[in-house]
Amino acid sequence: MARLPDAITGRTALVTGAGNGLGRSISIALAEAGCRVILVGRIRKKLETVAAECRGESRIATCDVASPASVDALREELADEEISILVNNAGVSGPVADLVDVTPEDWDDVFATNVRGTYLMCRALLPAMIERGTGDVINLASVSGKRPLARRTPYAASKMAVIGLTATLAWEVGPLGVSVNSLSPGPVDGERMTRNFTRDAMVTGTTYDQAKDAFVSRAALHRMVTEQEVGRAVIGMLGMQGLCGADIDLSAGMIAR
């Protein structure tokens, strides 16, 4: 991967949900591009595995991003770090059910991680970026926040909320030197989509392959994007000077306009 010295090399990035999936790929991509990476997640063993895959220097910190106390403790733990890139990737997929069958507890669990977690991490780390007059925040949203996704209302609503948070926050901190953008992947080939297709098949009475084909057929490329492609997209966004308040689709053509 080509390096982008002005955008990444020598900077410190924090990635939430770094222990697997997109967080893992984003962390590895940032490390390969010359960035020092702080891997944040709830399970230390998973973070250690990813740290071993990252080139260069990395650091591990455990945190539940949905917990204000846990995020405050993380900020104190990392007080010695000059974090200039924040990637809010931590998220949960939530239930696969009709809205009338979604419990308030399930709804709150999805929003606690996907939306409140993003808010809490920004609230904790933005003041230092603002003080230095520079920084980048990339929030992981989803094309599911911009198109119907049957039986996934909590997830779709939470991702639309992330897009709205991103746009408004960009106007707040952009004049202070901090760029805030969101990245909206389409279906990403990996464990999460495997779980989703399995649950979709159970709910609809179809096979796993039928559930998967019905979903990916909505994309122009008739495939899912890969975790590595999402990692490279983050690098690309950091290299795009002037990008602020944008939501970037990476959907294999699921969203085309």
C-alpha cells in the first residue's frame, strides 16, 4: 500500500472495535500506512492478536464505548498520547425482527454502542484535537442508514443517526481544524454478515444461500465489499484534503446516485 506521508505517517490513530472484523482491517491498514495505532475494544485477548498483525508500534486499551465511566477512564489512561485520528468503528448489529417484536432493551443496546459510543468517544478525544487545531474523525456508518433494511430497524436507525451526528459535528469543529466524516460500507464479507444471513434465513424460512443472494443482488457488482477494502477506504479518506462533513459510500454499487 502506498504511503501518504502528510496524512498519516507518524500520527497516532485510535480505532474502536479493533479486536475483529472491520476494526482489525482498519487498524492493520493504518499501521501499514505508517500510523501508530491504539487498539481499543472490550476483549484484551482479541486486541493482542490484532496488535501482533500490525506493523510498527501499537498499543492496547480495553473499553466499553457505551459506558461513560469506561470512556472517561480510557481518556485518562491515554492522557500521554497525542491522538490525531479517531476511527469510531465499534458497533453491534442488533436483532433481526419486525419492529413490533423488538424489545426496548434490544433497541437501547444497539443505540448505546452505535450512537452513544460514537458520541462519547468524540466527546472524550475532540477537546485535545481542538486545542491543537488539527485532527480527523471517521465514523463508521452504513448504507443501511440510507436505504430500507427489513427487520433491522434499530440498526438502520442507529446508522442514520451516526450520519446525522457526523454532518452536524463537522460544522461544529471544522472551523477549529478538525475534519469529521463518515464511511458507509455496504454488505461486508465477514463474520457479522454471516450471522445476519443466518438469522435472516431463520426468520424468513429460507436457506442461508438464499438469504445471502437476496441481499447481495441489490449491489451493482453483485458482491459484498471486503474488510480490506474498508481499511483502504479509511486511508483514502485521510488522504483527501478538504473532505469534511462527507459520507462516503463503499457499497459495491448498492447505493448508486
